[in-house]
Amino acid sequence: MSRATFAEIAAALESAQEILVASHLRPDGDALGSTLAFTLWLRSLGKRVTAWNQDGVTRNFRYLPGHELITTPESTPRAFDVVVALDTSVKNRLGTVLESVAAAGLLINIDHHVSNEAFGDLSYIDPSAPATGQILCEFFQDRGVALTPEIATNLFAAVSTDTGSFQYSGTNARTFDAASRLVAAGVNVAELSGAMYESQPRRRLDLLRHALNEAKFSCDGHLASFSLSLATVEQLGVHPEDNEGIIDHLRSVEGVVSAVFFEELPEGRVRVSARSKDPRVDVCEICGQFGGGGHPLAAGARIKGSLAEVEEKFLGAVCHEIRNRN
Ligand code: 5GP
Ligand code: MN
């Protein structure tokens, strides 16, 4: 895996004027928090910075300081000295962002996905970091950057959301070091946590109620799954971002090794979201068989076919891995 140093990345950014910062579609807290932290820092250096995300800032992240800076890709392509892709394991997860880049002097890729293809001219990939936000904390510390409360809040949100509030594997001493520095830089932990975890729309509860009713347990109770059809989405009026975290309820059950969420998409495909509690069941590898990727214990894919077809194929593959643990 090609590996640039923080110094090389900082030097490339310092000599640039026009910079684009982008992250993956269907963004999560790590994608948006990292994008905003980097954007705010680069702007403080006097750079002209554009922040794009294919899906913009979904409503559940409008508490992030500076969130209005993130826009969707423009229709007329523009040239940038440097394009920075954050938290994005493969180029196509940027959506149409790169189609809106007329020319990129240099592509920088900073990420923590083990499946990252190091597609940048300068790539910094650290799969031992549980969030891209943690890598950026380490970057800022290495470069001696003093963090504003706004930058620190975005990074804390990135790390907190991607670690399930500092619980998931990958959460390590460096994570708490980073969190400690962020709090010292002015994060209001209670206020931010309230916005992140205690301000869910009612719609989400309706979806959760439905999911708990419909959840299926298979593979001797080791596999929990839930399928969301387009008809149900319409009936409940749920938004794509309401799905976030529903899978955690399935995973939390005793005996469940893997939880899978299937979401029917309009174009004859299904979005699969998979979680594992056992490192011997590597959902990144399983999703890879279907053209997706992610992390060993949290991964996803978009698979062609009907809900029933994809469900059968994918659950079969996961159960096979569960049964073949040794
Ligand atoms: P989630 O299930 O929360 O959408 O995603 C879990 C992890 O898998 C994230 O790190 C995400 O980037 C990755 N992931 C989700 N969907 C896809 C996909 O379609 N392709 C790839 N390569 N990674 C995905
Ligand atoms: Mn991430």
C-alpha cells in the first residue's frame, strides 16, 4: 500500500490554492466531520476550498459546525490544484464528484478502510485507525496545528460516530488520546452527544418498530437480518439517513454473530449493510465477493437483483462463513 507521509501531504496542500475536499456518498459522521474539519483548517490557511458530497449534508448532521459549507457537485466541471478524498475506499464511492473535476493537479487519499485501493497520487491509509477523523487528529498534531473548537467538534463527531461512541474494535489508546486533545480544544461533549444521539426524528422510531417486528433470525440464531422494501419506505415516509444504526439493534442480540440489513433501491439493486461480532466472520471479505467493501466487522455492498434474491444469496454466504469458523 503506497503510503505518503503527513509532511508530504501538508507540503502539497500548502503549495495549492484551489482545493476540493470530498468524501463518500450516503455520508456518515466520519465522512462529513472529516470533510468539515479539513475544509475549515484549509480555509484558515487562506486557501480557496470547495467541499462536495454527492448527497450533501443529510438532516441528521446539520449540527456539525460549518455544515453549510458542504454542497453537492456542480454540473460544470472545475479545475482544482488538489483534490482530497476522505474516508473513501474506492473512487466510485465519491459518486459523480470526480466527473465535476475538470482537472486535478494532485489527488490525495486519506482513509482508514482496509479495502482502500490507495487510489491517490498521495495516499495515507491507516486501517488501524477506527475513524478517518482520528487520522486527521494525528495529522494536525504531527503538523503542530492548533485546533479551533469548530474543527475539534467535527473531528470528535467523526470519531464518536465511527466507533459507536468509543465501543467498537479498533478503538484504542490513540483514539482516547485524540478525543482528549479534542475536548481540550473546546468540544462540548454533552451538547454534541445530545445532537448526535438524543435527537432522532420520530420517523426513525417508526422504522425501528417495523424492523423489530420483521427481523429474521437464521443460521441457528447466529444471523439476524432485516429487509426494507421501497413500499415500506413510502408507507413510513422514512428518509435514507433514518436507516443508520437500525442494524445495531439486531447485532446486539446474544448469540448473533452477524447482522445484515437489506435496503431495496429504486434501480433494481439492493444496498446491503453487514456487521460482524466475530473477527473470523469477515464481512468486508464477504461484501467483496459482491463488489463491495468496508471493514472486517462493518461493511457494505450494492448488489443487483430483487430483495428476495439478494437476501438469499448474501445470507447464504454469511451463514457459510459462520458455519466454517474454526
Ligand atoms: P454502512 O453499512 O454503515 O453503510 O457501511 C459500513 C462500512 O462499509 C463503511 O465503512 C462503508 O464505507 C462501507 N461500505 C458500505 N457500502 C459500501 C459499498 O457499497 N462499497 C464499498 N466498497 N464499501 C461500502
Ligand atoms: Mn469512516
